[in-house]
Amino acid sequence: MAMIDVGQLLKRMTMEEKVGQLMQLATPFFKGASDRGKITGPMERMNISEQMITNTGSVLGAWGAKEIKQIQQQHLEESRLGIPLLFMSDVVHGYRTIFPVPLAIGCSWDVTLVEKSAAIAAKEAAVSGIHVTFAPMVDLVRDPRWGRVMESTGEDPYLNGIFAKAQVNGFQGDDLTTNKESVASCVKHFAAYGAPEGGRDYNTVNMSERELRESYLPAYQAALEAGCEMVMTAFNTVDGIPATGNKRLMRDLLRDEWGFNGVLISDWGAVKELIPHGVAVGEQEAAKLALEAGVDIEMMTTTFINHIQLLIENGEIDARLLDEAVIRILELKEKLGLFVDPYRGADEKREQEVLRCQEHLQTAEELAGKSCVLLKNEAVLPLKREQKIALIGPFADSNDILGPWSFVGDKEDAITVKDGMLQKIQPDQLLVAKGMGVESGKKADLEAAMEKAREADVIVLALGEASEMSGEAGSRSNIKLPAIQLELIDRIRELGKPIVSVLFNGRPLDVAGLVEKSDAILEAWYPGSEGGAAIASLLYGDTNPSGKLTMSFPYSVGQIPVYYNHYHTGRPKDAPDAQIRYVSQYLDIPNEPRYPFGYGLSYTTYSYGGLQLSSTQLQAGEKLVINVTVTNTGQVAGEEIVQLYIQDKVGQVVRPKKELKRFESVYLTPGESKTLTFSITEEDLRYHHADLSYRSDVGEFIVFVGPNSKEGLEDTFTFVK
């Protein structure tokens, strides 16, 4: 493939053309777009000229091979130097084939399948003309009030890092230049966007640098180690400075310390938001702060295009900062092969063959099945095919199961729970009634549902949140099911029949009022295109649940944040000599979550035994081998996710009670036993000390191996140097 010299190209560019490369505009601004000119609200006030559009470097939110080729063709005809556009979109958990939301995907603990789902999403996006996806989101999350927890893989830095690498590898493949079925990945949101005060989106983040480095930065770093091409800035502050204008975060840490030389893009409008944040007096200062911080592309505001040239001419900004940004953008376009083939991969005919093909749908169903978590089962599941089932609730036949960030997915294509169950049983065995909507209902509909329930052997309640109740700007102070749904549960419970509750939601919920009245609870999240089929297979036992939570469920919103890897306190509730009252505790609920990190039931049971360490000591440069035997003690085959945690008993700074370090899935037939082998090294013992140095300490450690973060076997070893 012929290469271009981006340095020589830069020399031929005018100042206006250079600055234009730093601007990203939404699709309606561009000639060739089907919605050309449909510019309303804030976009209308941007005062974008045709010349600005001609010089623009990238497009936000275009979909479909035909339209993208039209836009690119129109652009190249008017571009003086023939510099192609970059097309970027939010392909977060699928393009047309929609997979479960990322929080659900995390609960599969299946790294191979996670990577495969990202590769499928990339393939569908690439054939439709997309070059860059704004994914993965790797923000660590501990507060389910925040709507965007659905877009993360959970509360653990180690696991988030594993999934970050898997998604980047899936999106980008082995070689972006030669693999036209890949897309460049943009990790977001840098940094610590997942820790807003009060769980309120776009709100202040306030934490120590040690906590930032210890818990929140590792997953971003893991994505970059996997070769992620782009980084998106966060909306929030970091140490009192908005991330988009935070030079210490973006230049000193991201670029200088970590060596990232890819493209840094702002989130939507984040550069101009430096003004209401109160760190810039106006747009000119906002542009200066962002460019000096290392931002290369400004998304959907115009501070760069309107002010950078003047700032350079006045000597307030070094022109080399502009050239560096332009070079990075051009290099990404070159890596994607756009100068040779500006329509890279976009193919209308192949688009029809690839989107939602059978292979992709099968993978979506498999991942949906593995993502569901069985939270409770009092011998009511799996259902028997001869039973008459009443399927009741707002999600009984709802196709609102794709979840947020599924823009190209079509709800009409989604397999509902009703659809899925009718694949398993005859129509006369399934009685379906909505009963009410998600947040409101009519008495007549409720009574009709009660009539259906009276005829049934088992009632399956399909409950949860409408998709707009989570996702971006979907923060909620009350994370219980809506009151109307709790009323439905109360009424159904009066019948005294077995109740199976299936939950559709984008966050861990406060399930008080549900858990006591349900005989079984299956957490389905937003399971994607094939969700109903996967759920039906789980309900009827054709698939054995294996999902495990990657974010804890609280007893009450008053516990939040509640997470498994919390720190020790000076007055722990479980201390041997603890006084009854004067310890760190709630008087009305437990300290621990209702359902902890790593928790999930199966239709079989497992026992753990034979925990054995290869030595009582670990020395630097060596490894400690840990063996454990897991046995299927039940009646059906199943897959168990075996988890290994450690605890540093004494550190220079307080250490978490447990930290996940390894996990492995094992498939076992009834009565079968297998011995799993893990190994850890000195690197697994490192942490950030008071001076922020990253190193290990000699001393005693506890190893825990079990089915979740709360249960399991334990042993000790000593690290010696």
C-alpha cells in the first residue's frame, strides 16, 4: 500500500486547513448527508460556515455505507488537498447486532466472547463506513445511581483492565491498515468519570491521586497497552481541574508518563464547558487551555476553529502545538489507509450480507445467556415444559431490551421474552399480560393480568427500567423498581403461586420489596437483540446460568458506594473484641452488599477443596502456585467461574480487604472434579505507596479462592525479598 508523507502534507496546509482538522461536526452539517441542514438547538447557534465544513477533519454520528460514501465523495471534491474525513460513532455494544450492555457483558467473565463481540461490532461498523468507535468505556463504577454504570464492566480495576484489552483487541484486530473489517478504538472517559459525587452525571469528581492511580487509571492504561488509538476526555474535574483542560492529566501523565501519542478527543462540547466550569473566562481561553492540555479534536463546539489561529498570531500559543495535533490526526488517517482508500471498507452489498447475519445473532444470544445472573432460586427454576406459565409485566412482550447506546439497532428486531418462551412451549401454555407500563398503569390492565395469573402454575414477572432510565444523563436517586411494579408484585404474591422475576435494567437495583416476594430472580440487564431467546433457554434449563456480578447490589441506596474491595477501618464490625455499638456499621442494614461482586447462582452446586500453595513463601522473581479442586456436586452440567483474591495484611497505606487477581471458568459434568492451577508473582502484590511509588512490601498475605468475593477457602503466605 502506498504511503503518504504526512510531514510534507502538513507543510502544504494553510493555517485554516490545519485548524479545521481539529474540528468534529455532526452529520447534518455535511453535503451528501440524508439529514443535511437539519440543524436545531445548540447546533444552530454554532454559526458554522461552508468553508469551515470544507476544512473539517472528522464526522460524528454518520451511519450506513451509502451515506458515508456520499459525504466522503462530496468532501473530497471540495477539499483543496484531498484530505479524507474520519467517521466516528458510538458503537458501544454492537452496531446492528446488539449485544448485552457492557455491565452485562462483564458479568459473563468470558474474555474470549467479549473480544469476539467487539470484533463483530467492528465488522458491522466498518462495512457500513465507520472508522472509529467511541469505546470501550472503562470507567470504574461504584455508584449505581449514575446512569452510565451500564456502559462500564464494573467495580474492579483488574477485571476492567482485562475487558478493556479484550475490547480494544476485538475492535482493532491485528492490523488496522490491512484489516478493513476493523475500527480504531477510542477509550473513554479520561479520567475517573465513573466517580461523580452523588452519582449525578457530569458532576464533580474528588479523590486523591493515590486513589486515582490505584483504582481508576489501570483500565485506561490497559487499553493503551493493547494499542488503543484514541482517548476521549471526561466531562468531570480531576483534582479541581476539568479533565479537558487538565494539562497535568493529559500532557504530563497521559502523553509524557504513559507515552501515548495517539489522538485525544474531547467529549461533546467539553472544551466550551471549561467556561461554566469556571476555569476559562471565555471561548478563547477555553481553546488555549484545551490545546495546551493536549486535546487534538474538539467535538461539537467551535472554540478551536474560531480562536486558535488568533492565539497563535498573538503569540499566546506555540504553533507547534497545532502542528503536533494535526500530525496525530493525519497519522491516524494514514494508518486506516484513508489516503489510498477514503471509502475504507464501506460496501452497500456486503453491508446487507454482514449486518445481523446468523453467525452474529448466535454470538449475541450466547453472550446474552452468559451475561444473565441468577440471584435467587428456591427450587422453582428451571421451569418445566408441561407447566402453564403466566408471563406478566411491562417487559413481558417489550422490545425495549437493547439498552442505551444501541443507535443503529432496531427494537423491532429484538426477540422479546414472549417470543423466546414461545420457542420452547406451545402457545396455549403461555398466558401473557402486560399488567401495566414501566412507571404507570391502569386498574383494568392489572385485573386482566391477575386473571391470567390465577390460571397459571408459575408466574414469570418481567420487570425493570425503561432504557431511558439509565445511560448518559440517566442518574436516579431512587434505584428501586418503580412503585407501580412493586404494587404488581404485592398483588401477584397474594395468589400464593411460585414467582420468577426477570429484571431488565442498566444498573444494580435496590431489590427490597422484590427479593422477599420472589421465589427466583434472574438479572437479565438489557440483553440485546437475542435477549428473549437467551432468557427462555435459561428459564427452561436448556442453558445453565453461569454469570457472576461485576458490580455489587446494595441493600439500600443509603449504603452507596458499596463495593467488595473496600478498605479496612480502625473499628471493623467483625473484629473479635468489637463492642456492639461503637464499630463501623449501619444500625438498620448490613455493611455488606445484598449481592456481592462475583456472586451468581447455578442450577447445579459446586464444592471447593484441596486449596494448596506451592510454598509458604514467595520470593521476588519467582511465582507462587495455587491449586484448588472444584467439584460439581449437583445433577446437571455447569460452568463455574473460580475467583482468586488476595489481601495484604499490613501495608504502608491501608489496603483493600480483598483484591481480585485471577479467575478461570471451568466446565464440569455432574460428579466431576477438576484441579485448577493459578500462579501469582511479586508484581501482583504491588500498590501505590504514600509517595505514589508503585512497589511491593515484604510481609504476610492471605489468598482466597471461591465462587465470589465473600465465600471461599483461604491460606496464607509471606513475601520475602
